[in-house]
Amino acid sequence: MTYQSGRHFLQIPGPANVPDRVLRAMAAPTIDHRGPEFASLARRVLAGVARLCGTARPVALYPSSGTGAWEAALVNTLSPGDRVLAFETGHFATLWAQMAGKFGLDVDLVPGDWRRGVQAGQVGEKLAADPGHQIKAVTIVHNETSTGCASQIPLIRAAMDDARHPALLIVDTISSLGSVEYRHDEWGVDVTIWCSQKGMMLPPGLDLNAISEKALAAAARARLPRSYWDWPGRESRSLATASARRLTTSGQRPDRRGPMMPRTIPRLSRSAGVSRSQVATCGTRSVPSLRIEAASSGAVTAR
Ligand SMILES: Cc1ncc(COP(=O)(O)O)c(C=O)c1O
């Protein structure tokens, strides 16, 4: 293996660099992940991450990478053959749609050029063309890490409401939550998907689903096989203890970072704007739609 002197400094959207205080918090003896100490730790973590998502409802946490949270969202809400509306905003939206296909879901992946987020008008048109309500879920990647394209979730929600369509709105916030403004309850999202290694600057291995009442009702009817990923009671079960401890004892206190994170998000958004203008100054050809603020990620991400 090549010797690397100095500190290894990753410059990718995630895994993000983990602050030293977080690394120190991980260096603690293992506790029983079924014992009382863990139960009290988990309660604090669950309350904090719910606040981070902007939900007053319980969330389900899993020890896994973000791909597990994708799977949990699908298997808890859908049944074999259900129609899913997805949008090709980049690599991750495409992979998620492929996963849905593997579960026997009937995926309508609307082709895209990887240069813009999901267009709310297109969501509205697709749903209006489905009077029989065959579409059971609309899946959206809030911040396409691979392209830096952001989708406007409130506009998409409004388009779904205007079409009076009952499909669930399932949103991947894997590279947005903690970096870009996000409000699960207020924006009417049914399932939010998140994982630890990006906006929260933690190592990978902890992910979640935030769940609306409507999504929980869908879970009671959903027939895709599930066991480990099953939502009911999930919040009282095990999660990666080391990850939980990182979240509480590390200074990355999710309960201090509300849904708006008043200082962090405007700062990140400003630095994203600076990055874009520097790319332009360098004469590098930039993607036209990313010059439009609304279509660009507020997180400094892969571009
Ligand atoms: C937007 C998005 N969704 C899903 C994933 C997959 O997450 P993981 O690699 O943690 O399984 C990633 C990973 O980078 C991502 O950026």
C-alpha cells in the first residue's frame, strides 16, 4: 500500500470528514445494545434525529448505509406490482429505481438529462394521467449527489395535491439533510430517507426513515416481504451503538440542530454559490441549469 504522510483529507460529498470530537466519542467501550443504558441513549438519539428531519412523529433508525433506508422505505409501504413514479435526476435516482424494479414494483422512470432536479409540472402531468391511481409512490432524490441538482420538494407536494392524487411522496435526503433546508412534516413528505455520513459529518452506518401517518397506514397494507426493515416498533429496537453515541456525545447534537439549522444552512448555501461562481471564473463549462439557484444544490457537492 502507498504510504501517505499527513492527514488523509477526503474531499467528496460523503463520507464527509469527521470532526475529531466525533472520532473521540467513538473510542468508548461497547455497551449492550439490548440493555437499559442503550435504551436511554436511543431515546435521546431518536428525539434528536426526528427534530433534524422536522418531524414531530417517531422515526425508524437502522444500522446500515443509505441503501438500507431506500429499501426500508419501499418494502414498508408497497406491494408487488405497485406502480412507482421515479425521475432520472442522476446516478442515485437511477440506482434507487433499479432497486424498486428488483422488488417487483412497476417503475415508471421518467428519463432526464442529469442537469436539473425533478420538475413539479412533470409530476403533476404524470399523476393527472393516472385517474385510476395506479401510482402508489413518487420517489424523489432531494439533492442528487452525483449531479448537484436539487429538487423543490414543496413545489412537488403542491403538484401532487393539485392533481388530488393519493400517491405517497418518498424523499431521499441522504446528501441534503443537515446541509440544505428540509421539513418533513411541514412539506407533507410521507417517508424521508437519510444516512449519517454526509450533512451530519459522521461515519457511515446509521440511517433512518421518517414516517408520516399516511405512510404508516400504507405499511399496514403493504405486502412486500420484510423483517429486519419492518417499521412497527422499530424505534424501540437495536441500532448501532457506536453510531448512536457519536450522535449524542460528539457535539453533533441533532437536538441542537433543528430543521432550519439557522446558521449552518445559509452558510453552506453561500459557500455553494461561491463554488459555482469560482467554477465559472475558471472558465470551466458549467451545466446551464445549475446556474439557476433553484436547480442547484445548496450543499457544496460533487459537480
Ligand atoms: C443521494 C444518495 N442516495 C443514496 C446513496 C447511497 O447511500 P449509501 O452509499 O450510504 O448506501 C447515496 C450515496 O452517496 C446518495 O448520495
